[in-house]
Amino acid sequence: MSMKPFQAETRTIIEACGALMEDDHFVYASGDHGNGWIAKDIINLDPRLPRRLGELLADAVRHLSFEVVCGPAVGGLITAQFTALAAATSCVYAERREEGEEVDFLLRRGQDTFVSGRRVLVVDDVVNTGYSIMKA
């Protein structure tokens, strides 16, 4: 399956709302540096945009077998909800926990029990290095 149609529409949405920033210097959550950034909060101002992006993501991963979509809070939560809605499946979110220098994400509020034994698709709003997804 070619990802080009999904990628093209995704880029069009991100550019059209002014969320794409390029050719600058950014420090990502992982500590890595890059020259591009997507201002996802701009996208989320119009709920039709993250809804459509969730539909595109759900279509792109439809060949995978999953029962639950999980997103690291805060940003991945919106992506997870719209992706789960489009995939007609359940949604949970992982909460960030910091202990000193250590950062991880936990399922709380009974969500850990809910996902136990189920195949979970972990998504995030923007993936630069995969740091939050790996932690979740």
C-alpha cells in the first residue's frame, strides 16, 4: 500500500493552516535538534483538521491488527481519539510521569486493566524522533 496519498493530504492540511515551520532550529522532547516543526496547536484550533488527520492515519494503518488506540497525553490524546473514532475502536491515553531525570508514560484510571491482553496501536500528534511513542 502506498502512503503517498496519505502523506500528500496530510502535508496539504498542515501547510494550509500555517502549522508547518521549516528552516529554523528546534529542540525536540528527546533533546535531539532539527530544522522543522509542526505547530500542532494551530491544527487543533479547527476540530475538522485533527478529525481528518485521524481519518487519514486510521486509513494508513488499517492493515494492522489493533483493538485499542493509545496516545501519550497531552498532544497524542487528540490524535488517538480521532484515529480511534475513524477506526471504530477504543481509545486510551498515557499520562506523563517524571521522576528526577527519568520520564515515562503510564496508563492510569483503569486504562491499564482495559488494555491488558489487547493489541494496542500507539500514535502521537507529531513524531520527530519517536521518543514519546517509545516511552508510552
